[in-house]
Amino acid sequence: LRAGEKAMSLATFLDSASYLKAGIDVLRDGHWKEHYDLSLQLYSLYAEVEYCNGHFHEVGRVAGIVIKQATVFENKLRVYVTLIKTLAGRSMLQDAINLGMIVLTKLGVECPSPLLPKDIVKRDMMEVKVILEKTTDAEFLSYREMTDTNMIAAMKFLQILLPSSFFLAKQQYFPIIVTQMIQLTLLHGTCKESCVAMGSLSYLLCEYEEFKASDHIGRIAVLLLKKLKAEEYLPTVYVLYFTGVRCWTMHVALSFKDMLHGYKMGMKIGDIESAMYNASSYLMNSFYSGRSLVHLKRELDNFERHMFEYKQIVQGRLASVIHQVVSNLVNSKDSLSLVVSQNMEQEGILAQAIKGNNDSFICHVCILGGIEAYIFGRYELAADIASKRQETEKKLSRRTVFYGTTDFYDGLTFLAMAHKIPDAKWGLLVGKAISKLEHFVQIGTANCEHRLLLLQAEAKSLLGDTKDASRDYDLAIAAAEKHRFIHEHAIAN
């Protein structure tokens, strides 16, 4: 057991599994009665290590033994955590949420079923937001700590469910889970999982353009991590705050170091799922911010392999999508990998995503596919993809805007269509895209200034205002160079 724990702490998961399995194999018949605590620890840790190794079938087998042999419900909680993470890693997100809800009910926390209407969810969330934005950093950090063991366990399970509800699918659960965690924190006190609750609320508030409150609450989450020494939740909080919040107000590249730190820390402590969320956020934002495609392709080779190696299928598929677009652009091949079959026996990736009914993943594929189609001059296709994405976004709790990237390429696509087809609808869509970029520039200049100037230049050119258009083109080129968006500097030229 001690050897397995030591190997686990060093992130040598295969070695840890071999030590723990050896310990289990030497246990005598009747060991659950004679050596209950030792058996519980060996089996529970072995399940966790095999989750890290991606041996999900073995996790299910071992967890089943613990659930059958454990004499009290509290002793089963550890393997339930591992089971939920395993289901999520296998993309069985609804099953993960369902199991979590069952455990929460047994802990005395009732989750609404059926799901509450969106207006009620938003009202409850804004109520806790008002309380928190009036609370100073010092006041919250001096708040009492949670002592109710059932509530602490419930917070852990709510936290475990967040990734399944937050990143790629089932987003309708996300605001409900976040609000419930904040309510438990305000009622019972802070615990380590409160850091994740605060980071999640910070992320979610950006959707409602509550950027000041969002940044305040996100900073508290990071400070609370340090106060409670909650290192195990650093990867989760980092992906929420540094990817979901801080990039709105600061240049996206300034968060790359934190994203990679979240990845490395997750791998170190065995939080493979959060590690890969940090990695995929790093990869996506690296692409959208214009990092060298040659260097990015090398990183994608490495990260994609690790994602599938550790059975993080959802993140692996997303990395594969980015990889295909990057490869196409590097090789200058107009093959439109995301929307067109590579051979007659395969569906296009976008068609597969739609068939899989994973709305958030569909949106990510549409953004990448739209950019790919626009760059290769397939404007009708890019416009059609943008329309599909906008319809799909109506089902989500938060648009996938990537700090103005989505609306920028939408605007470029609609402008290209307006040049080709004299239809008033394209002008209206361009106006909406420009309006959104104007708003985003007020939030943070670095990511959006050059994008807004370029759309304005293109719009003026369309209307025949060549003098003002030329001035705005020059300003867009200068702003793109200033903020180091080299790829969009090239578009402006």
C-alpha cells in the first residue's frame, strides 16, 4: 500500500498499479472481515490508479467489489468518485451525471428533477452573485470553514460532476450545479471544493456579461486555493478562470503559461481529466491567437497522443479536429477536412458531430470548420456552417465566442457573401458582428481591437467609402502587429 501511494505521488501510475495489485493478491480469504480498513484502502486506491492508466474496465470491476463489500455508505464514496470520472472519461456523460445525482440524494442534497426553467436558474445564480460581489477578498477568506461531513462529501460530488456538464455536453446542468455549490458554501462554510464553485460561477457570469463580478469572484477562487492548500483543485480552477474569464480582459497569450501549469499539475496529482481540459484549452487558444502552425502541429502530435493514451476521448477528439485543420493549413490543402469526407466511406467530422448530438462539440467543430472554409475561399459553405452553429448555440448555456474570434470570422464570412450576393440580410449580419466586436473591445482591447477595425474597414469598402476604409485597414494592420496576432495581420494585409 505504501509503495503504491508513493508511486502514485510520483505520477508513475503503472508502477503504482503493480504494487497495489500485488498487495491485493496476497490478501487471504476473508480479508474484508479480518483486514477491512487495509482492504478498503488497497482496492479504492487501485481503482483510482487504474483510472489514471485508462484501464476503465478494471476500474469498474474493482469498484463493484468495494461497493459490495463496504459496510457503510461513506466507505463507498471514494470509488463512486472514481466511477463517475471513469464514465466521463469514456464520454458517458449522462451516465456520470445520473450516478452523481443518486449519490447526492443519499447524502441529503436534492438536485432538481426535472431541470428547472432557465429563468429560475438565472435568478438563483444572480442572487448568489450579488452576495459575492459585495464581499471583499479579505471577508471571504476569513469565512468559516465547512464542518458537516455529509455536506463536504456532497460538495466533492458536485465538483466531480462539473466537467461533464461544463465543457462539451449537458450544459443545462452546469449553472444548477454551480449555484447549488455556492449556496452550500454560503450556508455551511468554505471547503476545498468551494474554490471550484467560485471559479465555475466566475466562468458562467461571463455569459451574462457580468465581467467585473466575474473577475472579482475568479480572483477569490485563486486566493482560496492558496489559503486552503487545495492543490488538487488547481487544474480545475485554472481552466475555469484563466481560460474562461481572464482572457476576456487580457491578451489570450498571457494565460498560456497558466494553462500549461494546470495541465502539468493535473498530470502530477492524477487529475487527468482536468489536465486534459487545460491542454485542450491551450491548444484551441494557441490556434485562435495565431501561434506558429508548425510548432502547434508538433504540440498537437504530443497532446493528442496522450489524450487517447489516457482514454480522455472527448478531449482527444477535440484535439483531432484542431489537428486536422492545422495540418490542412500547414500543407495548404483545400480539402476542408471538417466538413467533407476524406473518402467515400467516411462521414465528414461535422456530420459525425451532428449525428452524435453533442451540441457544444458541434459548435467547436463549426467554428474551426468555418475558419477553414473562409480561409480557402469557400464563403457559401462558411456561411452555412455559421448558421448551423448559431442555431445550435441556442441550446447551450454559454456561446462559444473565444473572446471575439467567432464573431470576427462570422463578420468576414458575411462580408464576403455581401460582395457576392446583393442581399440585405448579409448587411444586417455584418452589422451584428461589428456591434458585438465593439462591445468586446470595451471589455478588453488586446484580443479584439484589430478585428473590429478590419471589419469596419471591410464594411466601408463594401459601401464604396474607400478613403475611410483605407485608413481603417492601416489601423487594423498596426493593431494586429501591436497585439501579435500575426495570422490576422496577414488577413488585414
